[in-house]
Amino acid sequence: MTDAVLSALREIRLPYALYEMDIHRHVEQALLARNILFVHEAKLNKGCRIDYLAGRVGIEIKKGKPNAKRLIAQLSRYLASDQLDSLIVVSWHSVKLPETIAGKQTQQLVLSQLWGVSLP
């Protein structure tokens, strides 16, 4: 499931996102286009909600450049949930994340790097 979600999210092309909710809309469109069921603002634990839950894959969206220490702490709380097997962070800027947290896979999708090379 993680590969299917990543494949859908890799199709997102944003020239620039003004607000985090702009990214949310594009994530929803990408998931819907691939018929991937999801829950928006899914409750994982008391006081702990993740932006999207697609099967057992969590998706967390960050608009700016996230603070790595705070983000890892947040992801650790999410991945403590038995509802998640893996987690994808969608952000405009990259941040160094461990490959696993709590024994569960973490991946990062950096929107500013999805454009690739433009050929004539």
C-alpha cells in the first residue's frame, strides 16, 4: 500500500503552495485519482491526529521547512499507534528523517523536487 500511495503522491505538481490546505487539496485529488481510500484528520490516539490515513499508511503534510527534532517527535507519537505500518511526510522542503521510527518505515516526498528536468 505504501508504494501505491507514494506513486499517487509523486504525481502532484505544485508551482508553489500558498497554504498548507492547498497541499491537502492536491493530496486528496491524487489519492482519489488512484481510487485510494483515505480518512482526513484521522484520530490515531487521544490528542493525536494525522493529516491522512490511507489504509495503514499515514500521510503528514508540512508547508515550510520542518524542524527535524520536533517533526521526529511528532512522527514518533503517530507511529506508536497500531493503526500505522508506515508514514509519508509530504513537504515543500526536505528534512533529514530516519528511515524507520519505532520499527516502522518513514518516507519523505519533497514537492519542490518533483518537477524534474524540463526537456524541449
